[in-house]
Amino acid sequence: MNVSTFSALAEPNRLDIVELLRDGPLPVGEIADRLQLGQPQTSKHLRVLNEAGLVEVQPVANKRIYKLRAQPFQELDDWLETFRRMWEEKFDNLEAYLRQLQEPDHRGGDKE
């Protein structure tokens, strides 16, 4: 997991760009229009995303088409999976504890 991934995604406009590119590749101008950003600002954000390895650019005629790279997002998902497993285990333990509390021998007043 690369720290630059988090740094790149921490900026709201860059995160918006990534979310926009989830639906497929887009040229810089269309990204700028959809997010109501200036083209120089959009290009700067795309450069940061490219340097972090989150997007790749493909020149087509006089346009630059950007698309997401799958690998860094897979690495992020793999990293997050360790946290998902931890929380699932904690919730399973809580569920078992709550069931145990509901058993008749743990309820007050059920003693003879």
C-alpha cells in the first residue's frame, strides 16, 4: 500500500475525478466540464493522480484520455480487507456474547 495513494485521494477534487472515471475513460475537457473545474486545475489534479499510479493517460489525436488503473485499487482493497476481517471477527464475538446473555441461566429472576 502506497502512502501517495492516500495523499492523492485525500484532495476532494481528485477523489471526484476518480469517482467520475469509475464509469470509464474520459478526456480532460470532459472531466473539467463535468466537475466544473478549469482545465489547468483539472490537468494538475490528473498529473498528481497519474504520478500516484491511480490513472493512466492515453493520447488520442489531440486529446488526452484518462482512465483508472486497476492495480492500485486492488491493493487498496486488499489492505482494507484486513480491517474488514478484524471488524467481522469483533462483530461475531459481540453476537456470541449477546446470545450468551440471552440464555436462560444468564437472566435475572430465572434462578430457583
